[in-house]
Amino acid sequence: MHYRELGRTGWQVSDISFGAWAIGASWGAVDDRDSLAAMHAAIDLGCNFIDTADVYGDGHSESLIAQLRRERAGEEIIVATKLGRRLPQVPENYTPENIHAWVDRSLQNLQTDTLDIVQLHCPPTAVYYMPEVFDVMDSLIRAGKIRYYGVSVEKVEEALKAIEYPNVQTVQIIFNMFRHRPAELFFQEAKRRKIGILARVPLASGLLTGKMTRDSQFATDDHRNFNRHGESFDRGETFSGVDYETGLHAVEEIRALVPEGITLTQFALRWILMYGAVTCAIPGGKRPDQVAQNISASDLPPLTDVQMLKIREIYGKYIARQVHHRW
């Protein structure tokens, strides 16, 4: 496992970390025993950073992480949670009272006196132009309820606006082989300002594992049904906004670049780590074997210049026209 500096926090975090959405809800059937075993496996393999949110399983993900921390007492496990999506997504709901209530609920779920990192959870764009929201976050640091805060964004433009606020430490943004745009101006500015970058949806909702086919079916409550045919309001999240059929075509060409002995999942995660501005990728995992495969990408050799060029060509051929101008 390798570690990278997380913004200006002073923390060194595992470059492949653990995304805890899947252990909460919306990714098909999940078993708490498997979820805890998956997180224990991640810690055993050197992972020291977990990302969650107060809406993942309506707090269930946070509660499982609290249990993990009890069982791994004395070990450093940094937890970033997110808030803001417990109410309809309108700027008017980002009041001091609501923000304090969300933080208090996460403190209770995670059974701690201070939250390591709190991230605004993909708020409406207008929120980034409301300095009073960031003033509330500053007050929570002064009150000792949170150590640091950041944002999870949908758009590069939101990320660029967010890092103008001096106490924003981290930005979580979709970055993977189907989403290249963050690597342009945003990465440059984030590096200049020493902002930690968390690469979310690193496997494009599973498309970049190479395990999905045209016949793949998902459980009724699985979020991957939302954009199967490009119909969802949430198109920017599921499958990274890429049409499912188009994504399958791109995956087949990427698969031809994967060296023998590693999986497409590992290859896709190692591609993200080729970008030094990225602090960590946060793939999910519901079982220890999935986690072990993800984390092993940290120790793979770098991709070659030819592989990187070919991936850019595939992105240009299949993906860019669908997503590059949107986010």
C-alpha cells in the first residue's frame, strides 16, 4: 500500500481507500457480516481512510463504521462523511440549523465526539456562492465538532469555486477512465492550493470492472437501474453519465490494453493513480475478495505511455462527446 498527503490536513492516507456507499444501500443485497469483513480486510491490507455519507442506508453505513472502529480500537482509521441530502436539494435547506442537525446525527451514528472530515454532499450549484454556508462549517471547526471539511461535487466548475474558500481541504469528484475533464484546470488549481482530491465512482458504477454485459440485471433498489437507458435525472452519477451500451463498447477496447495477470478493475484504479494530484480513489466493496482486488492496484507498476495514450484515444472515440462538456 502507498500513501499520499491529504490536502493540508497532515494526514497520509492510503491511495486506494474504501468507499462505504455499497455497504449502506442502493447496490443490491448486502450482509452486515460481509460488510464488516470487507472493512476489516481493507484495514488489514493498509487502508486507513473510509468515505461514507449520512444517507447511505439512512445512517447504517456510518453505524457499521463505528462498529469497525470499536473492533479496531487504537488503529488510525480516518473517516470522511457527507451531509446535505437528507432534505430536498434546494439552497434554502442549507441553513445553520439543518447543518448542525446533520453533523450531530453523524456524530451519533459514528459514536465520536469529533468528525474527521465532513463534506457537503453534491449541493446545488448555488450553494457554492453562499459564503454563509462555509461560515457555518468554520464555526463547527471552532466548536470542536469537526476537524476539517470539504465538498463532494458534480461539476468541475463547482470544484473550482469551492476551493476559493480557504478552509476547504478536500474535493471529491468523479474521475476515472470515462471522466477525464478534472485532470485539466481543476487538478492544476487543486495542486497549487494543496487540496486533497478523492476520486469517486472510480469504476464507473462497475462498468470498468469489465464484468457487466448487455444482459446484466440489477436488483430493484440498485442505483444502477437509474441510468440504464440514459433516462435519469442523476445521469451524471450512474455509469459516470455514459450510455450503458456505449460504455460496454469502450470497455472492450480498454480490455485489450490490460496486461496478463491483472484485472480490468485493477488496471482502471491504477490509471487513476497515474495522476499525482489525486490523493486516493475510493472504490466500494461488499466482500473481502473485492476489497483485496481493489487495494492490490496500489502496488501495480505504472501504466506505460502507450497505454495512457490509447486510453485517451478510446475516451475521445466513445466517451468525450457524451460527458466532457457536461461536468
